[in-house]
Amino acid sequence: TGAALKKSPVWPQILADVLGEPLLLCAEDEGSARGAALWARERLGLGAVQEAPTPAIEATITPDFHRHATYQTARERHETLLEKLLSA
């Protein structure tokens, strides 16, 4: 994740809970820029992303599956209401 998520302990936990997957916090502050550069490198034929060094992981945020279930229920409710709104 990027530097913005690392500034607050709350947002990485929320993201892990919503996704229901462990979240790896990269030690680099500009992970998005790094990813874009690696993608561009591959598209230009300068080497595959797999050839690039793996960034160091600063921390792993484990999801809370009770909160994940709560977020899933909310998402389903939102999608149901959106369908009703769009079909009206």
C-alpha cells in the first residue's frame, strides 16, 4: 500500500477487513509509482515485472473476519438498493 495508508493505523485495517485478505504494507513510500514504472518497463519490452526486485514488507495487516462479514452484508444491502433505484 502507499504512504497515505501508512500514516494511519485505522485505514489499513479497514481495507484488510473490507477485502477479507491480509494487507502487506510496503516499506517504500511510493509503491504506486513503483508499480506504474514496472508496468511501463514491461510494456516497453525492457523486461518483465518478475525481474524487478521485490520491495521490503514493513508489516502485514490481518483482516478481522467478523468485520469483513459486516462489510459484506452492507455491500449486499447497498447493491440491492442500487438495483432498485436504477430499475425505478
